[in-house]
Amino acid sequence: MPKFDSSMSAMLDVFVFETSDLLEKLDDRLIAAEQEGLSADDIGEIFRIMHTVKGSASMMGLQSMSKLAHSLEDLFSLIRDNPSISYDKERLFELLYDGSDSLKGEIESLTDESVPLSDFSDKISAVEAFADIMKGKPAAQNESGSDGYNANDIFSKDDDDKTAVFKVDFVESCLMPELRAMTLLGQLKNETLMATLPKNLDDDAAGEQIAAYGFIIKLKTDNPLATLEKIKNAIDVMDAQEVLPQVDNPQLVHSNEKEQSKETSQQQVKQSESKKSGESGANAIISVKLEKLDRLMRLSQEIVIAESEALHSPDLVPYRNNIPNFDKSARELKKLTDELQDMVMSVRMVPISGAFSKMNRVVRDMNKTLKKNVRLVFEGEETEVDKSVSDMLGDPLMHLVRNAIDHGIEAPQEREAANKTEPPLVTLSAYYDASDVIVKVADNGAGMNSAEILEKARQRGLLTKPDSEYTEKEIFDFILAPGFTTNKTVTEYSGRGVGMDVVKKNLEKLGGSLAVDSVFGEGSVFTIRVPMSLSISDCMGLMLCGQEYALPVTYLTEVFRAKKEQIVISPDGHEAVMPSGGGKLLRVIRLSEIFSLSGAVEELDEGIMLICQTAKGEAALFADDVTEAMQIVIKPFSPILASLGLKGAGFAGTSILGDGSIVLVLDANEILKDGE
């Protein structure tokens, strides 16, 4: 059986997106409030979030989800209206986090028809029981009564000729008429609201009363007929009438003066709506499914490749000089494709704070279990990355943060014994490095014991050379091996030998990498390097031993052919070059030696120097020659190529050139690191 009515299916994506966003904000608000105490702003914001989720879920026909949100809304209505009321704060937050998790779980399963809708009756009962305890008595009966109300009750002797009263009836299928009533009042915000029946729309019985007796609105308005027309056009309104005093059975009544102003008021309504439409259009923001942005990016990539194929076709080369304005048209085409690429990339960029903030909940839950009182600190959270990169970072970050708290941070008594007075910290930081984004997960815990890791690696048969030949970096890299763990016991969070290898594999799918560093007794740092975007990159083509390669220009500072006087060779054979603009000598890294290739240009003054600057320093890469600047789409290595270790050998990925050939893309970071 379908989870939704066919009329609601089209709204599912918007509902999932907006509700998920609200629940993420709820978690952030709860974490801050739990640490600093519930403020009036916190109470109001949590109430509004639950109120919105309740209404949206009800509109989608998700009644159990709506009722759970409603019960939490009522709880905060009670706290909001009774600031001095006493309650168990720890129990309150347990109910809130449990409710938030339940709602998020339901959201995640909505698109899976094989998973039935959840019944939250037990959770609703728990919230209601907690509310009863707060009240100090059994659940109170509704005080608004069930005898209905009469429109005459809303009139008073102070009413003037601008006072108008309307009776509104909603359609029978309206699931939450009190919500529709609130929405209607929001649409009438330009009028002066004087009173409504029922008086309190937050009251539990308000919906039933509106369904049975209608919704009565009293306000001041210069154009009652225009207001009536606006009411009739509101969502789920079946009928609306203007009511005059002393009418026992409210019905539509017009005076002669109102009839005469009907045409004028309707015209005013049209002008007002037109003006509002224009104002909202200037700052309109729409939500777009990520799949559509992915498709747009792929199309822009294909356009760039097709442009390259067209402009560099071997069949065209002999004739392009004879084609009038060819070069001008080619430049204009490249300008347009560049603008398209920049626009596609800009709409996909989001702050990495979205991925960071989700870790707040991980830390909070682990602190509750492990009692380590770890603080989470963010640095550079405004750094922007591609939306798909941000989404895929969620799982690696979760594993690294959990590992840092469970495996890295010591228990309070251990930190005290080690004379550590600073609070336990896990720091998430992000910054740019050329076309990449660096994300670090650092902790000030116990650090890693390289001798212990080496011994564990020996027991598992991972060593391939004598112990003395392993550097600390190589030793720390063992923890990224599948099934590797130094935990002696299995806990809720680690010790099963899974996690770190998964992190590494997920990052490699992004074209990224993971590095490990640690100081025993002081802490550890896990460094993630991922491309800022999975889109198009500007590269320089270079030749090496008869094969073309590509190097991202973000690393390049200068390209030149060195003269003999610029070249320096030390007595021990180390080669260096002076850049053409002067400055310090830079070491020369022969790419042919890095990649173990034969047939390369030998003399340094006969090849080409490419000055590269990365986080690892600055150096001159030596190649046979350069070809041309190119725009390419860098693809991560396939599983087969990745298994050959190309990622760590100085290559970032592959791409397809305009003539259909495949080119390897160099990774300057790895090359400069290996050349140290």
C-alpha cells in the first residue's frame, strides 16, 4: 500500500528536504541548550520547529509523525507559558533527542515502500506522561468547552464601520484546520486582527471546534470584500461569509455600500498581489534536487570535452587558417563554456559547516556514554566545497571523530594522572590548498604508540621489511589497513577492526586521501585532502618520454626553459635551478625518475622546468616539454587502477582529451612529498 496519496507524492522531496533541515537545526539548538541552559529563545525556537514539523507531516498524511511532533510542541507550550514550572531537565532532553531521532529515521525511510510507516504511540505516551508530571496532576481536560460558539459573541459596543467579522469553513478533508486557520491569519497580517473564535488556536480542542463550528475572524479593514476574496482563495477554504451583528445563523450579508466598492477593492487586490509578486521575485530562492545539479555538472563537463574535440580535431587543423573568424568564434565559445563552468560550480558550493555541525550530536552522545566531557571545536567552517563532497565527508568525519574520542582521548582519571590540565578537545578544521580542501581531525589525547602499532602489524603479517627501516609515517599508515585495531576490547564505538579502512576507501572515491600523524602522549591528527569540486580543472599539458600528462595549474607559479647559468649541481649530485625571476634556488625533481621512466630528456637546459608550490614546499618539476593549456574533467581511478597504488605514486586521476586519448593527471602534492 502506498505511503502517500498520489496528490502528495509530488511534494515528498520538498517535505523531506525542509523537515530534515529543521531537524538538523533542532539538534544544534538542543546541544547548545543542554550545555548552556534553555533560554526563552531556545524554547520559542524548539516550539516553532515542532509546530512546523507537525503541520507539514499532517499535510502529508503522516499522522503518527504529526502526533509525535504535536506532543513535543505541547510540552514546550507548557514550558513557554509557565516559565517557573519545574521539571527533570535530563529527562526532557532524553525525550527531545529520542523524538528527533525517531522523526529523522522516519524521514529517511519515507521513500522506501518496503518499510512501513512507524507507530510512535509509545513515544507519544512517554512525552504526555512527562507533561502530566510537570503539571503535577493528571492530564487536564480542555477548558474551552465543546458547546460551540456563536458569531455574535465576538461583537462589542466599541466596533466601528471598519470592523468586519468573517466566518470561514474549511473543506472536510482538511487534516488540521487549526493549522490552516493560523496560515490564514498569516495571509491577513496587513489587516488589524482583533479577535478569533476559538480564541486559542494552540488549544488541543481548537481543530475539532473549527471543524464543527467554523473559524470566526474579527478585524479592521478598509476593504471587506477584498479581504473576503483573499480569505476565499486561501488553502482548503470551502466557504467564507461576512457576518453582521445579531445574526443567529451566520451567513453572507452585503450592504449596498460594500456592493458598490466590490469592483474597486478587487482591483486593489490584484495590484497588491502583483506588487508583492515582484518584490518576492527579486530575492527568490528555490531548492533544487542534487540529482539535477549533478546532471547539470555532467552536461557542462561534456560540453567542455565536446568543445575540445571540435576545436582540436585533426581533420580541422589543415583548414582552420582558411576559415574566416574561426579563432574569434573559438575564443567566444571558450569564454561562454568558462562562464558556464564557473556558474555550475558556484551553485554547487556549500560551507563545510554543514558536515561539521552534524558531529555535535556524535560528540554529545559519546560524552553521555563514555563520560569524557570532550569539547568539539570548529575552525574554518566557512570553507566551501562541492555539495556532493560535503555529503560524502559525513561518514569519514563521523568515523574519525568517534575514533578520536573513544581511542584517542583518555578517561578523566588518566588525563589527571598524566598532568593534563587542558580540557579534552577534538578540533575540526578546514582550509584551501590550491584546488583542494584540507580537513583535519585533531585531538589532544594520548596519541599513538608506534612501537605498539608495529608489533600489532608484525602479528598480522603486514611487515615487508625490517623494523628499523619503517618511518613513523609508514607505521601510522598501518592503522588504515582493513581489520587493523589496537583496541584490546570491543566497545560500542570501536575495536572491531572496521572504520579506518572504510574512511580511506570512501575518500579515494572522491579522489581524496587520508594521512595520519601522532605524537605519543600529546595527540593525533588525521588529515583529509579532497578536491574542492568534482568538476572541470584547468591544467597544463606536458610531455614525458613520449607520453602526455596533465598538471593542474593551481600548483604552477612559473614555466620556463632553464639556461645553463641558472642550473646548480652540488658536489653530492643534488640538482637545483634558479627561477627566471630570481630568488632562492629550488630543488629539481626529474619526473622520469619519480615514475621510473626511460627515454626522457637528460640535459636540464634542454627540457622544461615547471615551478610548483604546494603545502609540501616549492620545487621545479623537470619534463621533456609542455604542450598546451587544457580544461579537463578529472576522474578518480577505477578500482583496478586504484589497486595499483597510482594515487600514492604521484597521480591524482585520469581524464579524456579532445582526441579521445586518456591522460594521467599528476598530483603535485605527492610528487613534492616524495621528492623531499
